[in-house]
Amino acid sequence: MATEIFNKQKTIDLRKKHIGPSCKIFFGHDPIKIVRASGQYMYNEKNEQYLDCINNVAHVGHSHPEVVRAGAEQMKLLNTNSRFLHDNLVQYAQRLQATLPQKLSVCYFVNSGSEANDLALRLAWQHTGHKDIITLDHAYHGHVSSLIQISPYKFHQLPQPQNSEHVHVAPSPDIYRGKYREDHPDPATAYADEVKDIIGKAHAKGRKIAAFIAESLQSCGGQVIPPVGYFQKVAQHVRNAGGIFIVDEVQVGFGRVGTHFWAFQLQGEDFVPDIVTMGKPIGNGHPMSCVVTTKEVAESFMASGMEYFNTFGGNPVSCAIGLAVLDVIKKEDLQGNALRVGGYLTEQLEKLKERHPLIGDIRGCGLFIGVELVKDQIKRTPATAEAQDVIYRLKEQRILLSTDGPNRNVLKFKPPMCFTTEDSDLVVDKMDQILTDIEKALDLGLAASKDTQDMQSKRKGFLEDNGHELCPNGTSDLHHIPKSNKKQRTK
């Protein structure tokens, strides 16, 4: 099979001519032309290998042979819509439900995370009879009109951003940079009380809350890990107001956090949402997604009298691929790999933090990790330009990493789940060299740092004293995890 039709410049020219200019590309001044990929590696037209640290869509690894085989074999037999009976649909729904709390038992299959979140809003509106939505600052839930309205990450980019009167924005539960930080005795309650206040103000204006929606871990918002107990407290306030709780697992589901299959489970067994949306990793690059909800919410949706039909949602090929992804996660222990390798990578990044004043915070769970760069660790001044410099220099070393967060100063790791400890060593070693060079140019050194070290020590003490550590990546337990899982699939 030909891997390149046009030379790179011709591809660039045709893209500029025929593809919408708002569709951005990585490394715009010198984009990478990728022609194939395998496992955690991508290859350009010169067959040069890049380590992929950002592609959470290729969840079980790029071009995984079992996933490719499942899709191709089913495509040979049949692909049609879900108005016909087919075992793949019900088998996949059954397998997917088995990973979730029993209460979440009804599936709607769609084709993208945006479709899933849009449908979740429709379910909430119909079930509650209310209209208003509470979302988190810096949230991103999708590209369709209904979701842009509840995605501050997007609508804040507009020259004159205007909130819909039906949308209320609560503070992101960020204990590093947010309103309530690690020195607060109970940030979960403090952030949840912000939601309670929003509900009270909405009610005072005669408005009613349909739903609170949140990514289980904020990704575009800067790899934000909510404090334990936050979701439970918010759910209580929202349900008391007649609303429901939607969790968006599009970025972080399917075992990525290591300890659990779903990131919302990090909050504890006593938290069960009313709706879960999922996408990206569900099909390992194949366009599919799902909304899972309770029987009660599904029955309310049915009571509207309007049939729900999605031409491609739940088709036999998509479900065959989804089943193969679940099989590979289990067969290759990729959830366990996320815990082990994610823990090892976090340890190495923490060691890097001790040597580099540019690193303000390391946070994450499993293979979902953020490295926040700052110019001043006391003031936590975002090091936006320096973060961009890091990812461009890593690209020159053929390592793909990206930045996010409201200040675009958070380096985000969310690689394919077959990522290894050797991959971790490679990227950390290159980051060490790059940060050293940047800090030298900025005349930043650890001499600046008696205050910095005192601050870090106090911060660690606050975290331990107040029980804010959520993920095993940041606890001493992971220091006992062996350096293992060195196997990698490259073909």
C-alpha cells in the first residue's frame, strides 16, 4: 500500500487550498507528515520514527492488529444500521455495561464525543424538564453549537465572549492554580459550595438546573485532578435542585487512570453519575462513541414521543472494533500498564522537578499526567513561551508532546496505553536537557530557590495533611512498583 501520494510541500499546498483555515495543524511552521504508525510510534514520509506521547485516541496502540482485523472481518460480512437485529450491538453493550456501576445500564451509540455530549444534554433536558446547565471554567465538551455554549475553553477565545443565559460557569476545581489551593483545609467542599451558590442565584432568577457536566479529569483545562469528594458534594447540590450529573469520560476513560477503568471512579464508590459519555479511545481511532445512562433517564427520553435513531451509531463494524478494544485492554493488561508505567513516569518527572525551577507542578493519574511550567514558583507565573519552546525542541528530538491549559503552559502526557518505562526514560532525559538549556538562557537556577524549596516542602505538607493526594502516581506507594513492562510492539 502506498504511504505517500504527494510530496510534503504539495500536501501542504493542497491542505491550504481545500481545508478550512480554522482547522489547525500541529507545528504549523514545519508540520510533520505522518504516513503510518504502530504501537506508540508514528513515522513520517522519510520513515523517521516519532515517540507519540499525546495520542489518547490510539488507546491500545496505533494500528493494533487485533483491532484492525476485527473491523476488516466484520466489514466483509455486513455493515448496516441498528434497526436490524445484530449480536455485536447487544454483546458490546453488555460488555461495556459490565465495566460500570449497575445503575448505569442503558446505552445509546453514536459516532463522536461531541455527539455523545450533545445527546447527554438532550437526555437531561427531557428527564428534568429544566433548561440550565452548569459547566466548569476551562471545560471543553465538543464542537457542535450546544457544546460550544458549555465549553469556556472555546467560547473564551471569542473576541467578545458571551455566556448563554442558560449556562452557568463554576470554578475549575484546580488546587494548584485555582481559587482554593492545596493549603485550603477542604477544597472539595469549597469548590462544591461555589456550585451551590450558582444554583441559589439561578433559582433567585426563576431558573432551574437541568444538569451539571464535568470531565472526570479536565484535559484541555490543564490536566486538572478534582479533589476527592468534590463530585459527591456537587451531585448532592445538583440533585437537590432537580438536576442530574453528567460525567464526560471522552478523554480519560477505558483504564487510562490505572487504578480504575473509569476516571470518575477515582472519586470513590459512593459516587455514581446519572449519565456517562465516552468517545476517543472507545474505537482506537475508529469513529464511535456512547452515552450510558440509567433506566429512569432513558424512559423519560422515550416519553417525549420522539424516536431516537443514529444511522451509524452501533453498527456491526463499530461494535466489532469496540469489542476488540476491550479484549486488548484485558489481554495486554493495559490498565495495569497505565498504573505501572504512569507511576514510573511520574516518579521520574518528580525527580526532574527537583532540579528545574521551571517545573511548578506534576499532577496526574496513570497515563494522564500534566507538567505545569512556571517562571516563578512562588507567584506561579505561567511559563507559556517556555512550554511552547519545550514541545518544539522535543519535536526536533522526534518526541511528540503538546501543551494545554488556560495559559497553555501545561505539558500534557496522554500516550497510547502501550507506552513503556524506556519511553518514559527517553522523554524525561530529553526534557532534562531542554529545560537545562532554557533555564540557563533565562538565568534561572536553583540558587533562586531556598524560598522555592521551602514553598515546595510546605505544599507537600499541606497535601499530606489535608488528604488531597488523589492518584497513586503521587503517593509513596508507587515507589515500590518495579521498573517493568518493557515490552513494546513496533510492528
